[in-house]
Amino acid sequence: MTNPRPALLYANENGDILDHPYLEMVGSQAGRWKRPAPADLIPLPEGSELFRLPGRYPVGYDRRKRRFQVLTRDPYAPSKTVEAMAAFVSPAHTQIYTAAYKAQPNAPLLPLFAYTAVGWHAGRFFTTAVRVDPDPRQDFSNFDPEKIAQNARRRMRQESDNRLIQHLGKCALTYGCAAARNLFMNRWEAPLPTSPVCNARCLGCISLQEREDLCATQDRITFVPSPAEIAGVAVPHLMHAPRAVVSFGQGCEGEPLLQGPTLEEAVRIMRRETSRGTINCNTNGSLPEVIRRLAQAGCDSIRVSLNSARPEYYHAYYRPKGYSFDDVIRSIQAMKAAGGFVSINYFVLPGFTDDPQEVKALCRLVETTGLDFIQMRNFNADPQWILAAIGYKPSGKPQGIRKLMQLLRERFPHLQFGYFNPCLDPQA
């Protein structure tokens, strides 16, 4: 009888990806190995990528023996070793399980990506994820590389004196930044990076790394653009783009709130020119007073990044300089008091995010702040490393990512889930 569950995937010594003849794929919840339920599985979305995990043996489930098995040798070539596989799932999807593996003592640190369980069934790849946002703004099929390059180079020529346009051109052409590419396609959400400095030292920072064995995925902006340069990017987008959003606080910068006066003036210029679209700030929420002033200037929403709703794990990851978790809470409350919209950029790591004590802390956060929206973003970090680095200690059996979302929906009917910053202007 054919196994209805996906088969375990592994890489052989030649780098070929193979499916195991009888072992099933397995997922992980912070090191707890689990057999994914059928409801946890979807075909691997278009635009996803497959990664080999060096120094890590794959873990499968032997249905005949009813036990998990660490695979150390290639079943088709028993003298050869194997490596585990993972999927980097395309945007708008939240992982339910990370890849299951057993790391060897000399296993190198994994780069700053999310590592979702992946298997093979009925002639295609399957992964453990759920689409949390129907918005197609970063769907692979919506990007035409030639048109993006043409538009970016034309605008860079036309606005050669605008340093921010030049920077964003590099983001689109060199790094393939989806937000920058959408800017040059004149649609949806456009980025407004502003800050070369930060007041946190995040372990998984993607623009500046202290560790020699961990590479930042892009260069951080090296200058503070003027309010006029920022408005030169933002105003045409707000005026003409469908579902227009412009956002301070990008992966290629530090903390935008540290440039508070510049941001305030830029927002005032934008709102003098147009009332259309949404002005958003992605932030660590470290400076409540700056948030209050931005809201007064015309900023419509903020998105606050959190790895955890528990202060001890927040501080262990962000390593803040001159602010605390309490300031983050006050920033959310300040934006809500001003009538603004608040999302959290919640780094999802199965087994940790749905830990019973984390779930309780998240519920308290929603109750005390009245936040509107949770962006279920996958945690881009080596799972074993990040959990060890923050000193995580499980409080009980994980509840499951899907059950977590169901619980929050039932308890907080107003709360929305997604992946992207929403456009709040129904006329845009």
C-alpha cells in the first residue's frame, strides 16, 4: 500500500535531492520531532527554495517500526553519508514545523533563513505551512525582472540627485528586495529606509553582524536621507500606486525612530501633498515619544517587531541599548492612543512561539495594548542556535501554530492575522 504521507527528503554526497524509499518526512517543534498531520501540509508554494543543511542528519519516521529514525547513510549507497533538507517558504506563508534533523558536533551555523520541514509525495514537494495572507504583493509570479530593471534604471537616471532612489535601486537590482521591486513597479508597499544606526544588537540582524561565522544578507544604508529625498520617493507612490503603503524601517537599515525629526518632517511633507495611502513605520518600538510625534505628524500605522512577548527572551535576542521591553509596550499604547493602527511583526518559531507560557504572554500583550494585527513572519535564524542563545526552557507541550491562531481568533475577535502591512485607506 502506498504511504499517503510525504516521504523524507535528503541530499546525498553529490548534492542530489532524493526521497527515502520508506521513511516519512518529520517536522520539529523546538527540537521535538513530530509527524505532520494532513492539515499541516501544503504543496511547496511557487517561489520557495530548497536548502541543504550541512553537518545535519535528516530525521524520518519509520511507520513499520513506529519510531523516529536518524538517517546517517544513503539507502541507495550505504557507504555514503547524507544531509538534511529544508524549505525556505515563499512570503505570505507561515511555517508550522521546522525541519527535523540531528546536528553533528562540528555542524556549522546556518545562515539567516527560516528552515521549514519539506517532503516528497505524488510527484511534488510538500511543506508544513499555512498561507496567512491572501495579498499577492510578493508572489513570485507577479515579478517581471526585466521590467523591474528597466523601470529602476530609468528612475535612477531621472532622479540621480536623490540618494534614496539610488540606494533602493541597488536593493531592487542586487538583492531582489520585493518591496524595492514593487516601488519600481509603482504598486503596493514601497520602502523608505533612513537609519544607518540602531539601538539594539539583534542576534539575527540581517544588515549588520558582529559574528564572523554569520553573514548579513544585505548592506545597511550608510546615510540619512533628507526629508525632501524621502518625500521624493514617497509622494508619487502615495498619490498613484494601487493600495499604496510607504514604510520606514527596512531590513537594510537600523532603527528608524533614531531619525525621529527627519521622519516627522518627511511625514508632514507627504501629508501636505496628499492624504491618499498609508504611511507606516516598521520599528523596534524603543522610543514611545517619537511614536507619539510621528502619529501627530500623520503616520497612520506602526509595526513593532517581537521575537517573544516575554521580556526575558525579548531582551536576550534584541540586546537593547538604552530601552526596555516596557518601552516597547508604551510605544504600542502611544500609537493606539493616537488613533493609529498597530501590528506586531511576530517571529514565528514552532515549539517556541506556541509554548504554553509564550501563548499566555502574547494574550496578555493583546489585552494590555489592544493591538490590531499580527504578522506571522517566520524566524530567519538557525533554530537550535537561536533557542540556545536566548536560553529557552520549554514550559510544556507546544500547542501548535494553527491552534495558537485559532485560540487568538476566538479570544480576540477584532485581531487580524497576515504577513504584510495593510493599506488602511479604502480609497487607495
